[in-house]
Amino acid sequence: MNDYLLARVLHIAGAGFFFLSLGVEWVSLRALRRASSEPEFEQAHGDFKLARNVDSLAGLLSFGGGAYLATTVWQWRGGWLHTGVTLFILVWGLSGMVSGRGVRKLREATGDARVALQRSPRLLIALASRLGLILSALAIMVLKPGGAVQGVLVLVSQLGAVSVWLKSPRSSR
């Protein structure tokens, strides 16, 4: 296997792991909201942590393979590369800010991790936002459209997050 093929496989596997991470996170957030006992909460919280670990692996694989391809194959030519990297940073940063620091701040404010994870809509909003950003990045990487279409894809991708935000109770925003 040559370096190019290995980098492509890593890059595509990373994208697959991003979707796996989002799926595990979605299931764990639903389980967290429905947890009525401590063992149910602990199981769902463990799944949520697993999603974070899979997300980290996805980021490393996708960025490692993508950086190699961008440097050796595309020589960083094409606006879609810069948009893709920007979206990658947004997805990974949003993931860390909301799932890491955001949960810690909620826990400190409420004094209870269970309340923080069960009642805050921020985690669902971040999940919807990241899913939209990943889908738009995937479309941009495959289609390689011009700048205006890239912008429209990114804006449209955030409609799900806005919808979740609008449906959330005002007191928990």
C-alpha cells in the first residue's frame, strides 16, 4: 500500500468514525435524558464519554490523512481545502467546548452532573450543529464547489441546530 492510498483510507475512516461518534452521542444523550436511576445514568454517561473518545480518534485519523493529502496531492490549492480545514477545526472545537468545558460549567453551576447532562439543551444543539458541519464538509470535499456554494452549504447545515435551539425551553438556553 502506497502513502497516498493509506492517507486516503485514514481520511475516509476518520470521517466514518465522526459519524459513529455522533451516533453514539445521540443514543447516549437520549439515554441520559431518560435515565431514572443511578445505574442507568452511569451507563449512559459512560457511553457519552465513549463518544468523546471515538470523536478524538476520528479527528486524528481525518486530520492526519487529510493534511497529508492536502500537502502532497493538492499542494493546498483550492478554496475547498481551506473551507474543509476550517470546518474541521469548528467541529472539533465545538465538540470540546460544549462536551468538555460546557458540561463542567453546567455541573459547577448546578452542583450536580446528572442535572447538567439531563436538562441542558446545549449538548443536543452542539450535536445538531456538528452533524450539519460534518455533512457540509463532506459535501464540500466531494463536490469541490465554488466559494458561494460552500457558504450556502455551511449556512444550510446549521438549520438543524437552530431548530433544536428554537425548540428548547427559554430558561435552559
